[in-house]
Amino acid sequence: MAVKKNTAADTTETAETAVTVETAGTTGSAEGSVSTGSKTVKKAEALYTADEFARAAGKVFGKKYNSDIVRAAFKVAKKTTATKAEAVEIVQSFAERKVK
């Protein structure tokens, strides 16, 4: 892996220092996937426990769902861990279901 430092004196971009990282055959993107030649590998999203989501219910789900709703949703879904996107789906589907 080669690291090049380009300063404003070397280029006409800005006065700040720009760092360019070059790796043979590997490129990365902002979406979290890494391409190595012909194969693209997605980085796994972070998994959190139901308790972590329950403790952060206000930040993750807003004021709409409290920690009790989050715990109940995970229990009904029979899940103990989830990504943030999965947790939102689990909690929303639980909270918006119709009671017979």
C-alpha cells in the first residue's frame, strides 16, 4: 500500500493537505462495500441486542415508541439481536398491528 501526501503547493486544489491511498486491486466506496477485482464484499451492518435498542428507544425510534414497546416487539418477533433497519421494521410492525 502506497500513501501519497499532496499539499497545496503540489496541486491547485486547496491549502489543506489531501491524502491519497492507493492499494493494488482494491477500491472502496462510501456505501460500505469493498471491491477486490471482480468480487464485491458488503460490510456487515452492526448488530445490537434488544436491550440496547430498548435503552436507546428515544434516540432510535423517537418519542413514538418507549422501551417497553421495543422489548415486547423483540419478544413477539422471537429475536434477540437486529440491525437498526431490522429493529425499526420489527417495532413498527408490532406497534401498528391490529388487535383482534
